[in-house]
Amino acid sequence: MKLKDTSKILQKLREVMEKGQCSELPLQAVIVPSSDAHQSEYLAPRDLRRAYISGFTGSAGTAVITQQNAALWTDGRYFLQAEKELDDSWILMKMGLKDTPSIEDWLSQVLPAKSNVGVNPSLYASNSWTKMENSLSKVGHKLLPTTSDAIDAVWDDQPKPPNNPLVLLDDSITGMPIKEKMTALRSEMAKKQADWLIITALDEIAWVLNMRGSDIEFNPVFFAYLMIGTNSVELFINKDLVTEKVKRHLDSMDNISVHDYSSALDFITSTCSLQKVWTFPGSSHAVVSAIPQSNKISTANSPVSMMKAVKNAREIDGMKAANVRDAVALCQYLQWLEETVPQGGVTECSAASKSLEFREKQDKFVSLSFGTISSSGATGSVIHYQPSEEDNRPVTADEIYLCDSGAQYIDGTTDTTRTIHCGNPTDYEKECFTRVLKGHIELSRSVFPAGTKGYMLDTLARMHLWRAGLDYMHGTGHGVGTFLNVHEGPIGMYIGNSGRIVQVASDVEIQPGMVITDEPGYYEDGKFGIRIENAVLCVEADTPYHFSNKKFLTFEPIAYVPIQKKMIAKELLSAEELEWLNNYHAKCLEIVGNELKEQGHSSTLKWLKLQTSAM
């Protein structure tokens, strides 16, 4: 893999910093977050500023450039990838490890006295800004909002903003009309005595308006701001996209006005800020700082994020149906792998292409939900590895193969991981796989009281690995959108030792109707990676007793794809775990088998029967 030489770009950036071209004062350091103006996880090409300046292409990380040094912070999912992609100009800071300094501590160590640190206020979350500003001020440094973006000043061939058409969703798909959503949100505003609710997260805007887009690859969103007042709705968007059909769709709301996307901040400053405004610390500093403190109402999460996370009956039906069709494609894919890999000629890229080929034939398919993680042997230990033609290993019968993939369908979003071996796994590989499986089962069959938060369950998925002195450096689960972002807040299952950037949102209670992933794993550097992932639906548990009328909850899998039996050390499974596995496989055969039969895939149905026979 050829490294990107960032030395000349860094030299140009340092000249911009020294001359004060993007700020009122010369800068001794610049922080480059991995985000856009909406704090999105995945970005449009023009917003890949951190990737441009550093060469590191992972979805999470922050670059910091001083006149003498350049450092990049990222979490455990990306350590190996960052080591491969960063050139000698950069220092890799591994978040979550004991000896890794925070950005503010590192800056305090390397900067001269009374330095100015610049960051684009539109790209930096308000809560992160406050923390950084307070830390730097304690040692005499200043955090300054740049007047323009420093990376844009040196990015000569920066892509243009996307301009893709909007997709309008019928109420039969969303299960809730726009007008009903507006009524519910205004009810929440009334409880907070808020005159305005400012929504900046793109998936939240798409959900409220029952519209989708394609401005960010794999994420069916469009660039916009939405401001809901007590008597009006203000939408800030590329007005060229608002066709007559879109206008009719939006007219179901009373008193909506459409403005140019670029005028959103001016409207907040001139109009919204004069009244009580409901904002969120995860919104950009540019938005939150435009509102006087006296008019600011702040909560950790947007009411939209909570409404969106708890799926309605129609959304649940859609998510289940999408996962069944997706399982058909994955069963065809796994069958193809088992039959083709031993013959030779399969590579990580060709395997990923084949999985897409099977999905594209399914009804209501729109796109993948993220870049397929297709990894063989050593590359499987790179947690978020994506193959390229430059770095494209063969998939052989001698190594473990991991495929983490998903799709966007009109009625739902999927995310499933399976790890297989097309030859003969070693006893050690089988033990590692089985310990991951035991954690997956432990979490899937868990029963817990209402009010439980995601991080409280994370240990269940790790306990069998911990007993053998093993662990993994990523979260155990995340929310999944309904034909929306595959990583959806505010729910999640993360604990500190994962090294992951843990949002405040992971402190949210798990509720019936939420769709979450169950995805423990284990990764051995330079050898293999193992992950088993299903999307699960939170439902009420049927318990024999009812302590103080307290509700108890559990998870119901909605992804039904067989787990390869040859990778399982049966002697390590308890009777209860074996019963769960056999029941799960019986459901795979019943649910996916019926769909295979209906679609006429007799060969794959025969394969599925063998894969799901009782152990």
C-alpha cells in the first residue's frame, strides 16, 4: 500500500497558520476534527478534511497540527489501519490506552506559552469546544474560532458540495405522517417552554420530514438544517432540490418556509436567538454559541433522536422484512464462498463485490449501508478494514474470513457480521470463535430490568473472553436506523476499555422498540479477526414472576443467518447456550428458508438445511 506523502500539505498549512489567513490572529496549532457541520460520522467527499491532511481514512479520529508536530488521535477500531496509513510526518495517539495523552494535555506539553489554537467552529461539537477551551485556558492558551477553514485554504482540488435529488417516503413505510411528528415534537417543546427547536443532525432531519437523500455515501441523508417554531417550520436546504413534488410533500405541515442552506446560521442569530431555543451539546459550537445563554435550553439528546430510536410498529415490520431479504443474499453469499474459495481465485475485493451482487437482486434494495469489511487472515485483525485493489489479499481455505456488511432497503437498514473458515480451523481458532459466540448468546438472551442503560450490558458480551485473558477494542453494540444511518444514536453498548469515543448518548436507557446490534469479537494482530453480529430488537420479557410490577426486557434477533458450526468448539458451550444456538438455527430455517423457497433458490435452501441442523 502506497502511503500518502503529507509533508508538503503540512508545510502549506503551517504557512496559512503563521500568516493568520484563516483567523484573526496567527495560530500555533490547528485542530481538525472528523466531522462536517452536522457532526456526521460518515462524510461527503468535500468534508474529508482530516483524511486529506493526514492520509488516515478511518471514520473516527482527530488531527492536530502545530508548527513542529502533527498527531492523530483515534480509537481501538483503527489502530492498525492508522499505523498503515500515516506517514512519518505523524504521531499516532491511541485513545483508550493508559499512556496516551488527551489532545489538550499534549498541546499543553508541546506549545509555547500563550499559544493560539484554531478550529473551525462549525465542525467542532459544542461540548467538545467547552472542554477544550477550559483545559487550554488553564495553562494560558486560547481556543480561537477560525474565520474560514484552514484545510480548505490548502485543498486545491476539494470536491464540490453534493447536489443529489430527494426521496419522498410514503406514510405506509414510515408509519407516522410528518404532521403527527411535528405535533409530538411541539408537545415536547411545550414541556421545555421552548420557542424553537433547532435540529442539525442529518438523519434526524430526514426522519422528521419523511424524506431521504444520497448526499453521503451509504447514508440516505441530505444536507439541511431544520428549525421548528411554535407556529412555523423553517427548512434550510439547497433550494434547487425543492421540486413541485417536494413542495407538495412538505405542504402537509402548516406554515413551512424554505430557505437557502447557507443562511441557517444568520437566521439562528437574527431570529431564533431572540427567544427560548432548545439546543444540544452535540451540535456545532457555531450554532450553540449563536444563542445567548439566557435563551438557551439544553439537554443531552434531541427529542427527535429518542423518537427515532424507538421504532413504531410499521418500522419494526420493515426492519424485520429487510433483514429477511438480506439474509437470503447472505446465505447465497456464504454458500458461494464455501463452494468457491477452495477452488482458488477469490480475493477480498472480489468477495465483497459478490456480496453486493447478491444483495442487488433483492426487492427494495437501495445501496450498501457501509463499505463492506471483507477480510482474510491477518487483515481480519484490522477491525474496520476495507479492501482495495492495492491491498487485496486472497481468500483461501487456510485462513479465517470475516465479512461485516449491510444494506439500505426502502423499508429498513441491515448490519450483519459472519466469520467463517473454508478449510479446517485450528483448535485455538475454534476456542476464540466459541468464546465470542458465548458472549453473543449471553447478550442476546439476557433479561434485564427496564431502565437499564447500554453500557451496563457490555460486560455480558466480554465475560467469556475475559476468563481466557482476551478482549476486543470496540463497542459491543449500536443503534440501527430505519432506512437511515447504520450507526444510530442515542443508544449504544460501550465501556471505557474499548478505547472507543463514547458519546453521552450511550448513557441512554434501552427501551422496547429499539434496534441494536449484538457484536462481540476477538482480533489477533497479524493473524485473524472474529466477529459475530446480529441486529436485535428490544422487547418485553415474559418472566414467571413480577417483582413490584417492574417490567423486564430482553432481545429478539431480527437477523437470521446461520453461524458456521465447524468453527464452534461444542464442548465449550453450556446446555443453555447450545439450546439457544439450535433454536436460533431452527428460526433461520423457518424464516429465511420460507423466503428462499418463495424466491426459488432451491440450492441455497438445501445448503441452509445442512447449516442449521441441530448440533
